[in-house]
Amino acid sequence: MNANRFFWVVVLIAALGLAQGQTIKANYEKFEKDLREMGGPKDPCRLFDGKKEWAVDLVKVKKKQVALQKGWVTFWGQVVEVQPNGIRVLGLYTGRYDETTFFVANFPYKIADGSHIGLGDYVAKEDGVYSYETVLGGKATLTKFDYGKIYDPPLVDPPAN
């Protein structure tokens, strides 16, 4: 095969791979849009330590039901403070029936102190406790959740190991 023909074969193979990857990304974006229309959360798939985790139960989603995986909560309330590694929120979360302050690590969206987070918009994974020093020099400990890193599907499938 001459060099020119080889070049075009490589370009064609790359284009087919990219088109397949774009289909994967488009399918994920459609899934996410459909899930939001059913009342599901933003960013249903996250990365934790480089591993992909789904916030929603995919079996139930196929049945047009929205349910979170074990260990995930929906949260809402008012942002008390934006910190470099997350946000402190005065509000409620799944399973909590009285208002409390909690911390959401790795919250990825720009938000200001005093902003309101609406019911059903966001979910995060349970992650123990968060301790910090108060302005008066005391210690405070809050329930901690981790938003994780938003999963952005690749344009091309990664190679299998």
C-alpha cells in the first residue's frame, strides 16, 4: 500500500472511531436530559478516585423510576459559606427532617454565600465528617458529603486493559 493510501485509511479509521465516540457522548447527554425530565439529579455519574460511580439506580431508571444508589443523598438549602474545597450548607438532605448545617466537598458550580440550592437539583455521596476551626477559634464538626468530579464521557472509548 502506498503512503498516500495508507494515510487515508488511517484518517478513515480515526474518523469512524471519533463518530462512535460522539455517539457515546450524545447517548449519555440524552440519558442525562431524560433523567432530569423525570425529576432526577444533575450529573448522575461521578468520578471518585478515578472510578466511575452512578448516583442513580440504573435498573429503576430503565423502568422510568428515579432512585438513588445506597449512600447517596439529595440535598438542598442555603449556602452558608463557599470554601476552596466545598460549601457549607444550612438545609436538609435525604433522611434528615430538621434543618442542619453540613458540608459538601468538591461542589463544582460557582455559587455565592447566601445562594439557595433547590430541592432535587443536586446529589452527593456520604463521606463521614468534616471538621474546621470557627472564627472564634473553636472546633466544629459537620456531616460531610462528596460531590465527586463530574463525569464527562470520552469522545472515543478508552482502550480495554
